[in-house]
Amino acid sequence: MKRMANMVGAVLGTAALAAATAATFSTGIAQADPGPVFFNAGSANCAIFDDGTVGCDLGGPVPVQYSFLPATVKMNKIVISQPWLPAHPSTDPGTPYTLAGGNPALADVKSGDGQWGPYVEYAGAKCEAGFHGSFTCSSKGRSWTWFAGVISA
């Protein structure tokens, strides 16, 4: 009987250790509470919200090129908030995608590592570091990419 109790104790201890190890080494967003995931990528401070909206404070005016417009449009903030609307300027006041004191690095809140660098996925949205320093966010069937000082949306 004592031998059986020791065996059961060993099995339960091993199961507890395995569960703790899996929780420690699992990949996921470094966030326990529901709410936006904040991060930065270069000069962009971004947030992904629970409804999949993704927006970034760009740190200054950045030219944005749309395939359906002949010229670029400068934006300080860009957001994907509706599936029927391409990435567009945010009308939210201030810097709504930036935490006081600045956002943590993308690599610090990453969900995983892609081919070119870290990415974060949350609420159906994904933002990732890309080839030669590009940065891309996609959500709700829309996306934009920042490369060589210009955003393509």
C-alpha cells in the first residue's frame, strides 16, 4: 500500500512539474489581463485592441500610398478599424496607441518569430517585423506595410 501511495505521489508530482514547465515555456503574448496589447516597432508605437482594431502612432508625418490614389497622403496615426475601410488616419485625440513612458518592444510581447523577425497576434490582428526592416500590420482583411519611409495600404 505504501509503495502504491509513493507511486501515485510521483505521478502527480511529475504531472504538476510538466504543467508548470509548459506554462513557463509556452509562446504567447506577455500579457495576463484582457485589453490592448501595446508595443513599438522602430518609431511606431502600436496597440491591438480586443476587437481586432490595430493602430499606430507613427512618430511624425509619414507618407501613405494607396493603390487607388495618384499621390501619397501624410499621416501621424494609422488604424485598421473596419473590414470595409482600408487602413486610414486615426481621428483619436492625442497618442492613443502609446503608453505613458513608451511601449515595450515588439520582441518583448511577441507571440512568435516569423521568417524575418518577431510578430504579435492578438484578437485576429497580426503585426510583424519584416524583410530589410519593413513592418506590417493586418486585421479585418486589410493590411499596411511600412518600408523605406513609406506606408503602402
